[in-house]
Amino acid sequence: MDDVRSLLTAYVTEAEPPIGLSGEAVLAAARRARRQHLLTAAAAVGVVVLALGLAVVVLPHRAPVAGPACPVATDTRAALVDRLSCLVGRAVRALLPPDAQISRLTIPGETPPADPFHLIADPAGAAPRDALFHMGVRVTDARGTGSVYFLILPGGAGGPPCGDPEQLTCRTETTPRGLLWLATLRSGDVVTNRVGLAAPAAHVQFWSDNSGVLQQTGVRLPKQRPEPTLTLDQVRQLALTPGLDL
């Protein structure tokens, strides 16, 4: 520090006022400059960390956000419909893009329910489990418009035999939950991925196609996207959703 002071005082003439510097003042100034530099650097690091944290927070997630558990009661028809509708809706939504638009597929004159995944149970007067539960939703995303369908029948039942002329592929798979059959079918320009699970108490089916028009017997559907909304593997995943086999 004496060397620094000597160099500085060499610039001062006899008639000029003292330079007003001392070793302590220079050290204090250096400490202030270093402290300011460290604070600035820390602030910059903090901004970067915050930005990275925000980037992680706002990244879109395909997995659904955790929410209330689905109902467990199955003693009445209404309770069973509520439970199955919740399970189906969560399972399907988890496989769709976050910005996908979902609406109910309805027949003319039918009023769609508030929840597009709310199941229909036929016949109305049967016992809670002795019914055919079904629904279909239209899905529109960046690739176009397609559909996802669900059907469950009481009692174990086999799927359609392989060999149907509309089947592009067909195979079976043995799982701990029951026999699984998987098929891809083509009718005109419309391709359908369909999977069925023959569980001991029920037969569960899901299928997905590349048309947003309700499937009806004898009606040729228009192609509205290059491929079905869900792949065959995704439809397989839906068929194995826990809790759907009653």
C-alpha cells in the first residue's frame, strides 16, 4: 500500500492540496467495489436461476395434474357410471396433447352432457352392472380431428376373431387381467385402432379412428386426420386401465 501511495503522491505538486487518499481509504474503496461486484454477480446468478426455475414450471406436461380421487362406490347405477366416467376421462386425457379440444359425439337431437366422458348405460332399468356402458368423444388437435370410443359389457367375452377382411393387423395377448386382442382396421379412408380386454367380470373395449364423425352402421365416415387420434399401443394402455373391469 505504501508503494501505491508513493505513486499517487508523485502526481501532486507542493502548491496543490493533498490528494486526500490513505491506505485505509484505498482498501475501503476496494472492499466496497468488491462487495458491489459480488452483489451484482449474485443478483445475476439469481436472475438466471429464477429464469431456469420458471422455465421448468411453465413447461407443458402431458401427465394429468393430480386431483381428487375417482369415486369408489358401485352399489347403484348412478354411482357406477360416475366412477367409470371418471376413470375413462382421466385415462384418455392423459394421452392427449394439453391443447386438444374434446367434445361429445352425439346422435341428432341428443343434448351432450357437461362432462364429455360421462357414460351412457343401456338398458336403463337393469341392475347396476347388467348394462352396456358406452360413450364417444371427438378430439381435435394440431393433426386434425379424430375420435375415441369406450364400451364395456358385463361378463367375460371374447373379441372379434382375427380374419375380418377390414383388419389390417390382428393379434391376441395374454395378460394377468385377461385375454387382450388388438386390431387395426380400415374402412375406406378411415383407420381404426381397436383393443378389447376379456376380463373375468366384463369385456372392456377402446378404439380410436381418424374421423370426428360418429360411427354408425352403413355410414362411410370422412377422413379428417392422417392417422387415428391414438396409436394402437395407447389404446392398449386404455384397455388395461385399472378399475374398469368391474
